[in-house]
Amino acid sequence: MAREISSVGVIGLGTMGAGIAEVLARSGVSVVAVEIDDDGVSRGRGHLEHSTERAVSGGKLDAGGRDALLGRIRYTTSLAELSDVDLVIEAIPESLEAKSDVFAQLDKITGPDTIFVSNTSSLSITEIGVHTARPGKVVGMHFFNPAPILKLVEIVRTVVTEPDVITDVVAFAERLGKTPVVIGDRAGFIANALLFGYLNHAVRMYEQRYATREDLDAAMRFGCGYPMGPLALLDLIGLDTAYEILDTMYHQSRNRLHAPAPLLKQMITAGLLGRKTGQGFYTYDEPDSPTVTDAVTKSTVDTGSAREVRKVGVVGTGTMATGIVEVFAKRGYEVILRARSAEKAAASVARVKKSLDKAVVKGKLSEEAAAAALGRISPAVEFEELADVDLVVEAVAEDLAVKQAVFAALDDVVKPGAVLATTTSSLPVIECAAATSRPSDVVGVHFFNPAPVMKLVEVVSTIATAPDVIATVDAVCAAVGKHPVHCGDRAGFIVNALLFPYLNDAVKMLEAHYAEADDIDTAMKVGCGLPMGPFELLDVVGLDVSLAIQRTLFNEFREEGFAPAPLLEHLVTAGRLGRKTGKGFKDYSAR
């Protein structure tokens, strides 16, 4: 049986501490809130009154409930007032010295059974705990901001934390309506350890001018379904906070990918800390405001120079190819679907028809529009039948030799001035262009699966791609309702280059027995608002596909941190490829 925790001390009433106090009081817990001086108490009280007033106006709390909540919180500037509490939560700034000093003082004030909790997001719980006479009763309890809303709490145990303490704290977190995950003491815990490496990588991309801030953020929102793009999220977190977390992670891991991007330090020095100062990667109308006021980064693409596109060719018969055919046909383009045989072409057209029929049943498309779209599709077997198309989209297997053969064949038959596009997600576009006599007409146009649903298209220019080809693809994307983002021709483009190192880090975390797959998935979904956890996503993508992409990234960038996790390689070798084989990181055979 977990012990009953009825009174809790909260030290530090900044945004996080005040939020934790609100969570506790909302659950019926008596709170003793401690700040360093009367001004701190006043600010903390203001945070709580403002937050609860918002809850009332939003219909999430009535006036009586608000009064009862605020009545459970007693404010003080003296740690001595915590002598009778069952548990103390420290939520002061991220300083090991300051936190250790607080716990050393609490040792002399509280009873021997009082549990000491740190809300640190980056410091070692072990290092904090050794400054007390009761390291076995010290635990991390990492709430996420805003604490009254976000459900995840990371419960961090050290090698000496007593098992009963973990049991008590887990039960307490559940009583507060939170979703606890229990993990070991490592920099960044789960969510930050996986999140901040990804954010840092995005800053480096921006720093290198590989993509604009808008394209980086749009790529992850539209391509992965993330609630925010990485640079907008950094502005929300605060660049100084992000720097501290990354720096702490780097000093523990010595992983170069955790070393804060130099641009972060420069922006912090200039006072550009994000939303809280009114300016970070974006400019806001005032400090703490979410409203962006600065102009969108000027596009270098002159859409006025776009070539006319009326007829489109699609080479391939797989899921991606048929999805792209549907996208163009629904938007009024004549489409020639080229397959290796008449049977394969007919089967592909039938799959498009099935998808269109499904859209009609769901009320997303009229019967007339579906019939008209199907009527615009012409199956073909010979490359010569693509001779007069204005745009060809190659969507064959991810095999460079196969793609090069397709581009060589297109070069022989397609009219001059036509745009030749590849949907590759991992191969160099310039290698496809080199198989033609017109590399300036070749571009990467990476659709996302399922193509009829996903809005994002990565437009990949090589060193040879002509500006009017990019303009043409942009215009076509607009015509078919897609959101284009631009990047250069290097492994992973934007989305895969940011996504797969994060997935690989999750596998390494599991491999090290740091946390269970389900807990890691829960942490990223509940703590970061991601639509899927890393292991759910890996199983959907396919472990073989994921491994191939990770190897491509490692071979291009030669970053030690990009080396595929051995566990991923072993599962692929064993034939556990994810949902498609019934087993991956999880077992789907019994479902």
C-alpha cells in the first residue's frame, strides 16, 4: 500500500512551481508554498490567481472551486514552515548548488520520512541527493509546462532511491491525474533527451541556411503531424533554457549532437530568448505573446517564371505512385500512368478507383468528380507514351540503379523543357539527374504517404536545378493543394534528417535498458504532444526502411551519433520489421 500524502511543500513559485502548486491544490492536497522573499510570494500568488481565473472563464473551474483551491495554499518565505509536510517539491532555477543547499536545509527541518522531490529537467538527481542525509528518499518528479494541463510526469529514480519511495510517488502522481513513467537518472530523462537533440539539429540546419525557419517548422508540422515546428517550439521553451538542457546533456553524454548549436549562444547573448522576451527565431507583438509579427522569410523562388504544366506522367505502380496519380487527376491534370506491364497498369488504375470510391462514400468527393478524375488517367507501358508530358514524376523503388535507368529512358523520349522529378526520400537527386543530358530540368519532389492526404511536399534542388524548374514545381504544388518546403540535395532532406536520428536515439535508450518502449512512447505522446511514440512509428514505417534511411544519414554526414543502433540492426536481421511482419518493437500477431 502506498502511503497517504496529504500535505506538500513547494519551493519556488515561478511558472513551473506555481503550476505544480495549482495541480496539488486542485487535487485536494494542502500546499505550503515557499518563495525567497515577499516579492517572490506576490509574483507566485499572481501566477496562481491568473491561471485559476483563466480556468474559471474557460469553464474548467467554477468560482467556488477556485476559492477552495486557492484556500488550500499557504504562502511563506520560511523553509521552517515545511516541518510537518509529507513531501517537498523543489522547483527553483536549474542550479545544482542552489538545489543541493535547499535539500541540505530541509534535512534539518523535516521529519525522517519526508520525501524530497526535485522538478529538475536536466540536473542529476543523484548529485542533488548526495547532499542530503537521506539520498534513498530523494527522487525526481519532472512535471511538464504548463503543469495544470500536461499529463506526463517523469519519475526519476537513482541507484539508491528506496523502492517504497518510487511506489509512493507513482501512486501520488496518479492521484493528481498525471501519467507517470519511471526512469533512471540520466541527463534529459526521456522526453528532453529525445526532444532536445532533434531541436538542436533543426537549429544547425537553420544556421547552415539549409532551409528557412518557416520551411523547417512547416516540414515537421505537415510531414509528421507535430503540434509545433522545432524553431517555434524553441521560442516557446526559451532559448536560454534549451541551451542549459543541451549543455548538461552534452557534459554527460559527450555526444556532439547534444553540443548546443553556436547560433543558440549568439542569440542568448543578444537577448533573443524567444517568446518571453518578444523575439527569438520569430518576433512577437510583445513579450510572452504567441502572435508572430515579423514578415515571412522572403522566398527566392520567382513563380512568375514557372513553365506551363497541363499533362503529367507518373512512373511506378506502388502505393506512392497511385497516390500521386490520384492527387493530379482530382485536380484536373491529364495523367499518364506508366507501368512495366498492362496488367500492372490496370491494377494501379483500379486502386485509384477504389480510393476515389472511398472518398465518395465518405462524402469528400462527388460521384461526378470521381468519374471525371478517373477519366483523366491513361495507363501506359512504353516510355514513348510520355513523350509530350510537361512533368514526369518518378515513383519507383528506392534503388539508385533502377531510378537512373528510368531517368535515362525519360531523357530519350520526353520533350525538351519538361520537368523530370523524383520522389526519392533518401537517394541523391543529383545522381538521378546525372543519368540525363538535362540535369537542369531534374528536381526532387518528395510527397508523403498517403499522398492524397498529406499536405507536405519537399522540393529538393540540386546544384544543377534551374530556378524556373523550382518555380514550376511550386506552382504545381499550389494547384494540387500541397504545401511545398525547399531544401538542398543532401541525405534525409528536412523531415527524415530530423526524424530518424530522434527515432534512432529512442532505440539506443531502449537498448541501454534506461526505459521500456511503452514508457518512452508515452513520454513523447503525453509530454510532447506527438501523434505517435517513436516505437509505434518505427513499427509503422518498417524497421528495414528505417535502418536504410539511418544508414544513408550516417554515410552522408559521418556523425557518430547517426550510427544505426545495434538493436535496430539485430531486429531487421531477425526479420522483425514491424507491423508488416506482425512483430517489430511490439508484437501485433495476437491483435
